[in-house]
Amino acid sequence: MGRRSVHTPEELREHILNAATELITASGLSGLSAREVARRIGYSPGTIYNVFVNLDDLLLTIEARMLDQLAASLESLKASQNPRENLLQLAHAYLDYTHANPRLWNLLFEHHLPAGVDVPPEYREKLEGLLSRIEDALRPLTKTSDEDELKRHARVLWAGVHGITSLSTADKLSSITAESAWPLVKDLVETYLDGLTNR
């Protein structure tokens, strides 16, 4: 894009985020560099570091936006009177989101912070928000009153669903099955729930 004579800090931040997001969408994490982001927005690479501490800071901001988008998508689901159906809806919406944004979503799991650097608390809160939504959907389907056990169930189930979606978005699912992702996700969720309700 052509460079304007003046960008406010907020506009510049948006331009950087949008350019970085486009690069990752097109080429994955390996396609991202400060130099290429700067070229796209018409500024020097040093400008990126006037707005973001480093590329990790930029990437965490993009990831946090994705988590917000996913949360909004899940929030928009119509609740059913059937708790099992509500959980299946969550799983389906999660699958749909990952398929609509495969390279961006995989960024959450490809991007690793340097050793000794902690994930910011607000970022962790967003992840916990996603998991708490699964916990809420699971609660009426389990017999447990132990919140730690419920948290574990939510994380086991999410990890399983994510494993299938990751294989699917990486185009690796066909190497182990002819099935598409959704029947596998549905089978996983229903089998897990059957195990919980029959305990």
C-alpha cells in the first residue's frame, strides 16, 4: 500500500497487524518478516519495533485477535435445550473456524516464545475463556461435582478435537483415513460423552 504522510499510532498498529496477518495467511509463519511487513505498509522495518516490542509481541497480538474472533463465533451459537447438541455445536463451530483460517490458526501452535518468556496474563485469560466455555457445555453432561475433574475432561476433549482439526487443516488427515474431519470430530465427542455418562 502507498504510504500516507501521517498515520496515527492506532492506524499504524492496524496496518502492521493487517499486513502481518496477510503474510501468515498466504505463507504461514515462515512467510513473516519485519522487512516484508514494513515493505507492505511503506515504512522502514524499525517502525515495526516502535509499535511492537518484537515479532513475538506482534504474533501474540494476532493470536489474541483470533481467540477473540473464535469466542465471538462461539458466542453467536444458538443454545439448544439438548446439552449434548450444544457441545456438538461448539465442536462444529471450532472446526469451521480452523478450516476458514488454517494457517492463522496453526500459528497458535507453531509460534513458540523464547525459553523463560511467559505468555501474557491477558492472553492466557483468552485461552481459559475458550476452555471454560467447553466446561460449561460439559457440566450438565457429567456426574462429577469436582471442578478439577471437569476442567480435565474439557481439556482432554478439546485436545482430541484439536488433534483432528490440526491434521485436517494441515491436509494430513487423508493419510490415515478417507473420512472428512467432521464425522471424526462428532464420533470423538459422542464417544467421550457416552463414556462420561456411563461411568
